[in-house]
Amino acid sequence: MKLLIYLLLLLTMPLAVQSKTDEKTLLDRIDKMIENDQYYQGIKEKELKHLKRQAYEAEDDQTRLLFLDSIYHAYSAYRYDSAYAYMKQGLELAEKCHNTYYILRNQINRASILSVRGFYGKAESLLQSLNPDEMPYQLKLYYYFTFAWIYNYWESYAKNSDYAEEFRAHGETLYDPSDTEFQRKQ
């Protein structure tokens, strides 16, 4: 619930900058969203129920993997334990049918969910065990994006300590965001 409110705040902040919306109007909008929390949760549960049914009824493993990944992402900002469970199902199915793309995608999903839960070192180790040079562009982008978030979380955790700057610097020097091929710096 807190994450949902945080995401709503992040989404509404650009409105305050781009338009002439005053702070009171913006806060009124957020209050209205909070009041309608049950409505939004109902929509999310309906979406998840639909995705689960599609995954269950999928005619082949490739389609089932697609839906399991969609369920993971739908839960990832909603319920971490459920997201983790669906990531594990996707990883097991991908390994069973030797689908390299979804094996890598679920490993990145795992690192992402571990970092959100505070297991930054485990998430970093998992990502470092993967070879981005062997990934298609879309996965490589997701890989580096997840790495960036790990260091962002780590920096936030270490805020006001001697280590915050170290995490920021490490994130900036390990990867070059201006490199369009997302190559690891040597």
C-alpha cells in the first residue's frame, strides 16, 4: 500500500512542474486516490486473476512463460512475496524447457525483487554472475537498469553515512549510461 502511494506521488509530481496546478489541488487528487484505495486494489486483483487464468490455460510453455512474467511484474510493485513465487515458477519452467531468454529474464527478475527487499549484496552477486554480452538488447537494458536500481537502493540505505558516496561512485564508474550498447567498462 505504501508503495502504491509512493508511486502515485511520483506520477503526480511532474504535473506540478509542467502545469500550473497548485499544491492544494495536487494534494486533493492524492487524497482522492487514497480514499479510493479499495477500488484500485479491486482493479489490480481483477487484472491478476485474468493473467493467472491465461497462464493456466496457455497452450504452450512459451505463452505460459510470457504470462508468468506478466504476473511477476504485476505483483512486483504490489506484493513482493507473490512476485517472488511467480518468478520462481517462471524460472523453473524456463529451465525445464531450456528457454535461455526466460532463464536470464527470471534471474534478473530475482535480482530485482531481492534488491527491493533489501538483499542488495545477493542481488548484485546474482547480476554479476550473468554475462550481458550474451543477452539480447532488451534483456541487456533490463539488466543494467536493475543494476542501477540496486546501487540507488544501496545509496539510499547508506544515506548520511561514509558509504553513500562510495555506492554512488561505484554505480557511476561500473557502467557507462551514455554507451548505447550498455557495455561494461573495463
